[in-house]
Amino acid sequence: MATVDQRAVPDLLGVLAYAELTAFDRLAEDARLAPTLDGRASLARMAAAEVAHHGRLTARLRELGIEPAEAMAPFVAPLDAFHDGTRASTWLEGLVKAYVGDGLATDFYREIAAFLPQPDRALVEEVLADTGYADFAVREVRAAIVADRAVAGRLALWARRLVGEALTQSQAVIAEHDRLAELIIAGTGDLAGVGQLLQRITTAHGHRMRALGLNP
């Protein structure tokens, strides 16, 4: 792997810190849509894990001598635009959004993290680890489909919209931050490597769709 520009580290930590903060906000909001108290409590616990991840990322930024708010600021507009444009209106839509939409973004950031030096690589991999949401979302969505087969079609359409919006958001973030783009090119080696990275992300997305019981 080629040497990467370590100036990209604060950019990646900044976008992840804001992503974790917004994940906390959304999970706390979606918890209120839960049809059961158990579901509400499960999402509340996951929200707490996300804000803890945010704290670890901001602590690392401070260790690097960078103010977290400044590192996050460039990413507020594109991430907010994505979430404002894909606001879930139901409990199930919220589950699919976090599992499919955020899952795609997580795969993308995890791929980039592989190019980072330690200890930042380990930190990013740790905060991107599943908090238990995947199994919870799959269980809830599959149960809803068993109860009403029409749910599958509606959620499949929703998931496709989420993926399109997520890809657009990711492209906007990369296009406006040269160091992240350079990190990807340096890490993958060439355009063929970038293509392989995108193929891995696409394959993982297909696995998630099938896990939910939706068409890939």
C-alpha cells in the first residue's frame, strides 16, 4: 500500500464524529416510534453507544491538537442534507435506514480506515463496530414481513432510495475534501483498486438486503 497523507486523518475523524453524533440523534428520535417498550429501550441503548463513540473520536482529535467542532464543521451540511431528505416516517423505515443506509456508509469508512496509520485505524474500526443494531433490525423487519408481505415491497423501494442518497452524499463529501480523495487513491493504488473497493461495498449491501428479506 502506498504512503498516505496523514493530514487526511483529521478529516476522516471529523466526518465520523459528526456521523456518530447524528446517529445518536436519530436513534433517540426513532426510539419514540417503537411499538414496544423493549424496542424503545433497545434503541436507547444503541443511541448511548453512538454518543460514546462520538466522545472517543473527539478526544482523539483533541490529542492531535484539533478542535472537534472545527473538524466536524465541513461535514455538517452534506450529512444533514442526507438525513433531512431521508427522514423516516415509520418505525420500520427508521430501522431500514440505519441498517441499510448507514451500513453502506460504514462499509465505505471502514474501507478508508484500512489505509490509516495506527492508532487511528484501530479507533475507527472500533467505533464502526456493530452495536447490536444489525441483528435487532433484521429480526424486527423480518417479523413485520411475515405479518404483512406487502411491507417487503414498500421497504425495498425505501432501501433503494436510501442507497442512492447515501452514494450521492458520499460523493459530495469526497469531492469537497481533496485529502480524503487522495487517501482513497493512495490506499487503493489506482482506479482499478477503487473499483474493487466499490464492488466490495456493493456486495456487502446485497448481503444486508437479503438478510432483511428484501430483494438486493
